[in-house]
Amino acid sequence: MCGIVGYIGNKNTKEILLEGLKELEYRGYDSAGIAVLQNGTFSNYKAVGKLVNLEEKTKDFTTKDFAVGIGHTRWATHGKPTELNAHPHLGESSYVVHNGIIENYAELKKELTQKGVVFLSQTDTEVIVHQFEKNLKTPLEPFEAFAKTIGELQGAYAILLVTKSQPETIYFAKHGSPMIVGINAENEKYFASSDTPLIGQCSDVHYFEDGDYGYVTPKEIAIFDKSGIKKQPLFKKLSTNKLSAQKEGYRFFMEKEIYEQSVVLADTLMGRISDKEIRFDELPHDLFEGVQEIKLCACGTSYHAALTASYLFERHAKIKTSVEIASEFRYREPIMSKDTLFVVISQSGETADTLETLKMAKEAGLKTLVICNVDNSSMVRLADAAILTRAGIEKGVASTKAFATQVAVFWMLSLYVAGERKSLPKEEIERQITLLREVPATVKVDDATHEQLKRLSKRYLHGHGFFFIGRDVFYPLALEGALKLKEISYLHAEGYPSGEMKHGPIALADPELFTIALLPQHMLYEKAKSNVEELSARDSTICAVSAVAFDKADDFIPIGVCKDYMLEFFEMMVVLQLLALEISIRLGNDVDMPRNLAKSVTVE
Ligand code: AGP
């Protein structure tokens, strides 16, 4: 999704902006641009596609001494990914970059057009700069004109604006999209839409709140809240550990992230399991007191982790649990009762729909918890309590290690609540704790399996679709396997509960329909097997994943013999991730940045 950087200082502004944008690349984008104001003159460059195209365009452009600059990676919402639609957008003498959506842009555009303003792009963003320049002419001082403009916008935004009428200033506003300002000992000021571009450049950062706007100059950071009251920045130390993931010999970040799962899962468990109990020291001790129901809300892969969690919470903690897709929950006027713990799950902590449901739950007075991979993200700052998944930076757009750590956290949390409520015998909690300790070893990629999947992948490049099927927690895993394949191979894949086949989907069965069947030895094996046999009898091509040999399968991917279905879950998860990876590589796709997708979906 879109990314923003900004800089005021004496260093090489062009390089700083481009380096910052590179750190945001993993979020997904389809065009990029920068605007630099130096000695009263603007230089503006835009390019469609990857950042190398922008680098190529700016190769003869140099900046030295004092300058202000803004940069942007765009993920198209209004208007196609073209150079004209790429940010920064120009007015007469100002440039703007924007993340989010201006909902009333059509009305503003109409009024501006009637006044003779000519629009160059199809974006919602362009209205911001024209509206600002209209207000500037009324006449208002630049900051007053900016404040007035912000007051006229509806929707979600993180905005940076630079103007010739105040050439040493960057104006900013934040509402619903993340934005940070950073400082360092050299008196430089940086902006970014997430921490990553600032690590190594800034010592301290301030996270803007929704409704904040203001300006930054070499001497001052002026922040105003939504009522126009000036407030002091609240600086926090920024981590110096760049963790800037390099591929380390792997072909793609996704592959590296699949292989890293063993290490990050060990980190996720660290300090949270002892022989007899699960500990979450970060949780308020009374978080589950009086809670009669858990509601889980998320999108995409995080939703699949939530769905898995719903089985575990009911099975272990004996607590009523429901799961919601955030984009649906937002608008269906849900009933929220105060004895519900509202849990949002998000790798990024910035997904617009999920964030909005968290706000709704807070407004309704529910206790809230976030399971998240990014500390200081919007959701972590907003929720009453947070559990960090400790997966490290995930660069591949297709989530792998984040999902693994989410499920591990949920497994632990279900046992933690079971311990509090005494809903499972102590011995059972202790047994499951021993199993949890085995998870890091279980997800280690087995070389032979990876080799087999590399070879097998060539048989699955055509056909009219894939069914991924499983029962119980293997149903959300099937959904996740299908999503992984869809995201990076662009092949049609659906996940189903195995028992649903005969209620309709089996009509599609023929040799060109590939069924990836999850057959765990320790969860409803016989029942799942009969469902697969029904598909096999109708000539669907079957690829079975199991510890138990299965003679009806056309292809068989063996997993190790495990003691419990949850360990089988984690082993099968790795198989499905590698299968999607290898099919995508064979098809020649960009595994880490698949078409049309963004890492962090900060618009609804
Ligand atoms: C997963 O591979 C995705 N690309 C996507 O479904 C993602 O899980 C979803 O957009 C939610 O993101 P979040 O976890 O950052 O909230």
C-alpha cells in the first residue's frame, strides 16, 4: 500500500528520499515519485513500476545543501497506475503526497473545476493541493490555508505538503493513516508512514495521533490537535536495529521467511511458557475477568489465524468465540455486549478495516486486545492490551511467518485462559506445553520435502482450479493454503471444509481439478479420508498431505509422524507455503511483490 517519506536538512535529499522509499517497497506499490524544493525551485520526478525506474529517471538530478523533499510509493485506488496519477501532485507552486482516501474529493473537485482549476490526474489526492492553493489566495497565511484545507477534507489521510510560499517548511496532517516525524542530533527532520525508513537516520520519533496537523521547519515541530490546540511532541527512542531483511541466499524473501519460522516461533514462545503454565506478562491480570465471549476480527491471513483460534478457544478455554471479517463487521451494525473481549489480529497493525473495528469496539466500551507483529503500530497503540507475535519484519507480501506466530500465540492464549478458568485439567495444559516446545523443530524445512515439492510443482501449473480441503483447524489452514497459492501464482484456488464437498463444490470434480487434501492422523482422519475418496471417485486429481500413506492419492506429500494434531497443523502449514512458492517460481512470477497486492492495506 502507499508509503510516504519526507526530509528537511542539508544532506543529499534525493538519496534520502529514494532510500526511504526502498524501505517501504515491501508494502506493495505500482508507481513512485519525489518532489524536492531547493533554492526556490521544485524538481519533480515520477515513474510507473518499480523504484529502479524512478532511480533511472533521477540519475542526473543531484541535491546538495539545504532542501525539503517529499516522496511517495503509490498503490492505485483512484485512477490507474500511470505517471500522471503518481504522487507528488502539483498545484501552481506546491506539491502534496497522500496516503488514504479523500471521500469528498468529487464534491471538492467539482467546485474547484467550476472555478477554473485544471486537474491533471484522476486521483482523489490532487484536490488537496488545489484546495490549499485556493485557500492561500483568499488570502491566508500558508499555515492557515493548510489548516483550513485539512478541515475541509473527509476520509482517511496522512499528508505532506510543501509550498514555495514557505520554502523551509513541510506541512503535515494525519487522520486514519499512520505518520511519524523523526529527529536526530544533526537537527534534520524526517517523516515516514512507518518506522522502517527512519531506523538508522533518526534517534527519536513522535507518532502523530488522528486529527493532528501542523508544520515542521529546521527549527520547529508544531503540532496541533483536531481542536486546533497546540501540543508538545512526545518523542520515543527509535530502535537502532535495522533488521533490514536481506535475502541471505534465498531466492525470495518469502522463501527466507518460510525457513525462518523455526527461529521466530522460538522467539514467540520465549518467556511465555514454563513447565506448568503459560505466562503473558504483558496482559493486565484482569483482562479475562467477566468475559463471557471472545470476538476475533481480522482480514486475510490474519482472519485465517483467527478462525483457527476460534476452535482452540472453545476447545481449551470453553469460552464462546466468534470470528468476523473486519470489512463486513464494520458496516453490519453488530451487537456488541460489554462482556465480550474484542480481539483484533493483524501482522501490520495498520490494516484500515481491522483498525476501524477496533475503534468501534472501544467506542462501545468493550475490552480490547490486539495480536500484532509491529510494536507502536496504530492498533497496538489503540488497544487496551497487546501481544506481540515477534515474527520480525515480514517483507514478502504473502504472509507466512506472521501467520505461524499468530497461531502459536493463539494456542498459548487458549491455554492461558484455560488455566485461569480451570477449563482443562492441569495435566492436559502441561501436555500441550510440551507440544508447544516442539513447534520450532516441527516447522524446520525438511530438505527432502522441499525437493519433492519443487519437482511436484510442475504438475500443477494448469487445470481449472484447486480445492484445498480440511476439517476442524485444518479448514482454516486449507483456506490459508488456497490464499497463498492465489496470491502468488494467480491460479484459482478455494479452501473448503472437507465435509462441504458434497453440498455443491464436488460438481467441479474432474481430472483438471486439483484437490490438496489435508489428512491429519490425529484429527478426524477417517471422516476426512472419506471426503477425499468421494472426490477421487469422481476423478479429481488428489494430492494428499498426511503422515499416513493414502493409496487413493495421485500425489502424496508425507509429513513426519507427530504426537498431536496441532503439530501436524504446523508441518502441513510449511508444506502448503512451499507448494505455493514453488508453483509461483515455476510460473515466473514476482513472488515477493505479486501483482495487485499490497503488504499493508491501509485503505478500506
Ligand atoms: C496475506 O498473505 C495477505 N497478503 C493479506 O491477506 C493480509 O493477511 C491481510 O491484508 C491482513 O493484513 P494484516 O495482518 O497486516 O492486518
